[in-house]
Amino acid sequence: MMKRKPEYNPNAELVDHQPALVDLCRAIGGGDGGGALMLDTEFMRVNTYYPRLCLVQVAAATVVACVDVLCCDSLAPLADLILEEQRLKVMHACRQDLEILHLALGRAPAPVFDTQIAATAAGYGDQIGYAGLVHELLQVKLEKTAQRTDWSRRPLSGAQVRYALDDVRYLAAMFARLRDELERRGRLAWVEEDCAALADDARHDMNAADAGLRGRVARLGAGLDAQKQQVLKHLAEWREETARRADRPREWIVDNAALAAMARNPPRTLKELAALKVLPPRTMRRRGDALVRAVARGLRAAPVAVWKNELHMSAQQKKLFHRCRDFLAAHCEQHAVPASLVATVEDLKHFARGRRDLGLLRGWRHDFAGRRLERMAYNAQP
């Protein structure tokens, strides 16, 4: 009969087999009855489309553990713990962590408290890193020896495990300090609102239909006419599907510069595609036919704009933008709030052009500054 491996040892740092994972999750779940869970992940995303989850670090009460998910048969016990809706998850700069956990567990954990967002609202600077915040709040200097490690390689060294554990070891103390400070400043509701939006499950679905049409692709497409936008859309959708099937980074399939060149000068044949000189020979051989077909689909599509061209501002809009930017800078300085927490420069440009579906005009941001900006915009109308 095969012997059962030792159960989880509360003094152990690394949980690397299924029985210990079950016991760890039972210990945390039964220990504090829904108290906050400190949470972090380590992953690899160098040569794949999907990130590979390697470690999950957890801390609660007196328990601090690093779960080697590559050595465990099932993440079900961990999923039950992390996805418990009554348990607050405290994390730092957790956008990518939420995306990866959504992929691994089926949905993103909620509710969450992001200590980076909290630190910004509390006046510790914009997007302060974890090590910097630990030093600022707790006067602890963290080692960075394993900062650029390959978390998928086994066995893990003691230094790697200690580095990973440090990412949750100090979260509870920072959470308590930040929460108290935010309550004193009347800004805890700001952070709770932003963290609730951050944990919205739809934001972290890598398989969403429009996943390949955002970011850089959207910025490239905004300057094209409607028909060429359709070409870029079909090229980007083909690339996304191909990258998913091959589990390779998007730009390993075809880079953004090549997509943009094909959209600006749509090639109808392989000869025309080759003449653009934007693809390596190997990609031309492997992907050329598929790319020409994607271009053809875009040319046949109805010329409906996919992205708005919002690069141009009228003289009046520019004047309003500068007034809004100056007001926001002064208002935020007066209240010791980073202006970027309230609105980005792009948000203000969109506002000046007349868009009103902005975070600036919802929730605490609207109360803090958006209402004043709306009055400025109303007064600026001819």
C-alpha cells in the first residue's frame, strides 16, 4: 500500500503535494471563518499565449504558505478557498494575478483589496511597487535575488521560496495600516469602489471576443478609414485565434507593425503581400495564404468603423482640455491626491471631445472632481 505523504505542516513554507494542499486549505478555511486572505501568484508568460501559473502564495492568521501548483493534482481545494465570496482577498497590483486566476480557476476572485490602489489613494505615490511600499510602511527591505527567476523550473530553491513568501508575508500589516489611514482620510470608499471594478470578472477573460482588438491594435486602427479598419479587425481576429490555438504570443504569429502595414495597403494576392516586405520568409510561407484570406474578408465586410478616430480636437475642445487639466492638477495637489488616480490625460481629452461614458463621471471621481468639470464644460458651450 502506498503511504500517504505527510499532512500540511503549519511551519512548512512549501506545499508541493495534494494531501498537504487539502490540509492547508482546510486549516485556513476553518481557522478564521472568512477572514482576509493574503494572496499572490508567480507565473511564466515568455513564449506562450496563456500565462502558466506556477505558484500561489497565501497567508492568513499565522499561516504563510507557498503552493507549488505544478506538483498538485487538483486546484479544487485552493479554488474553493480563493473564490469564497465572503472572504476578502488582499493583493498588490493584482490585475495580472486576477487574469491568471480567472484562467486557472474559472473566474476571478472577489472581493479584493489592492494595496497598490490603496497606497495611491493614501498619498504614497502613483503605482508604488510592493517592495517600496513594504519599506515605506514597515521599514523592511526585501531581497530581490529571485526577481527574474523561471518559476516553472523544478526544484525550487530555498531562496526562491522565501522570495515568493515575502510577497504575502507583509500584506496583512500593510492592509491594516492602509485601511486605517484611508478611513481617517475618508477615502476607504474610493478604494473599495475601484477594487470592486477591478475584480469584475469580464475584465479578465482572455478568451473574450474582442481580446485581440484592444490596446495597440485599437490605437493603430483609429487612424484608418472604415474599410481599412475592417481589414485590420479581421487580421487581428485571425491572429488572436491562431495565437490561442498555438499557445504562442500574438506578436510571435505576426507583429503589430505588419498588421498595420497590411491594413493600410491591403494585399489581395500573395505577390502583393510579399511586396510589402513586412513578414519574415518563414512567416510568409506558413501564414501567407491565411493572411490574404483574412484581408479578403475585411475587404468584403461592410465599411463600418470599429474604432473612433479621436486624435483631432477643435480649438474650443483644446481650450476646454487645458482648463480641465489645470483645474484637476491644482485640485488634486490641494487634496494630496495623484491626478492620475482621478483621470488620465486621455480621459480628459475624451471628456473635452464630448464623451461622457468615462470613469471620471462615475462614483467617487464624479463627486471629487467630475461634477466641477461638467460645469466647466457646460459653461464652455457656445
